[in-house]
Amino acid sequence: MTTMEERGALLLGDEAIAQAALDAGISGAYGYPGTPSTEILEYLQKSSQAAERSVHRDWSANEKTAMEEALGLSYAGRRALVTMKHVGLNVASDAFVNSAITGVNGGLVVLVADDPSMHSSQNEQDSRYYGRFAHVPVLEPANQQEAYDMTYAGFALSEELGLPILLRVTTRLAHARGEVRRREVLAQRPLSFPKDRRQFVLLPANARRNYTRH
């Protein structure tokens, strides 16, 4: 007989993303509520695993401050997740685009949930254009297992490239359930800083150097 552990857990796409971030060793998650992304931070807030690992997880005043909080944690060498819906990325766009120029230190995954057909939104938006505009990688899972796997791998990819990773999902994926098999639970990264911290200060001379590097 196949056990539940062998089959994996039945998770919403949002829940798969939240669990993957925990298993990948995040130290903090920040966001602003808005369907279809709300359940990610709610899952983390209720998670005993997150509580035991002292993961900071709370709502922010808006999407811009959420992006900045996650970016600050990344600058300090820790892994961080930030969540929002598509119209929220408009609010966070200044911090998001600048994060691609400053680069990151600890892995940073920016989760954006688009809402095609406007089920719970005032407009439609394709957030992949923000990825192209900022010159950052965009990961787009097709099912709940891919949502877990891409989130889990996204932090390591972010650290390898020195860039934030944009993870784009849609309402249908975020709010549908699928079987998800988890990976090894990783320890949180220690606090650390790059040798040249000037990369985080966007004076023109630093920004031009960073832009060329990336």
C-alpha cells in the first residue's frame, strides 16, 4: 500500500510555494494581501515549521515596503520571499527594478500572482514584462509540483546569479490543488555581507558598474 508520505501532500499552488520557501531555508517572508497571492503568507503564518525556525512572516504596509523588507534581509545574506498580486508589482516596481541593479546577497524570490480574466482584480496584467524590463529571470510553473520545485530552486539560482528571481503564477494554479513531493529541508543561511557593499548604494557610478556586471 502506498503511504501518504510516498504520495506527497495535496496542496494549493500557493501552499506549495510557501512550503517550498520554508524547505529552502528562508529567514523571512513579506507581502501585501491580494487574491490570488494571499494564501502564501497565511500558510506561513500558521506553519509550525516556520514558528519553530523563527521565520519572520508578517504583512507589510504595502507591496513596496514588502519588497524593501525582503531585499534588506537578502542584503544581509539571508533568503527571503516577497509575495503580491499583479497590480501590487506596480506599487513595488521602483524597488523591484532597483533590486536588479543592486543585486542580491541571500536568495530572493519575488512571487507575483497574475489574475487573467479578472476574477478578483480591477484589470489584467502580464507580470512577465516586468521581468524583461528589469532583466531578471522569470520562472513560470505549470502545476503545483513545479511551483514547489521552482520556488525551492529559485533561491539557489538567485544566489548563483546575484539577482532577484521573479516567480509568476496565475489564479488557476494558485487556487487549485495538486500532489506535491517535498525535498530536503535546508538550514537558514548565516548573516553575511559581500566584500564590496557599495553595490547596494545606487549612486550613478555604482549603478553603472552594477548594470554592466549583470
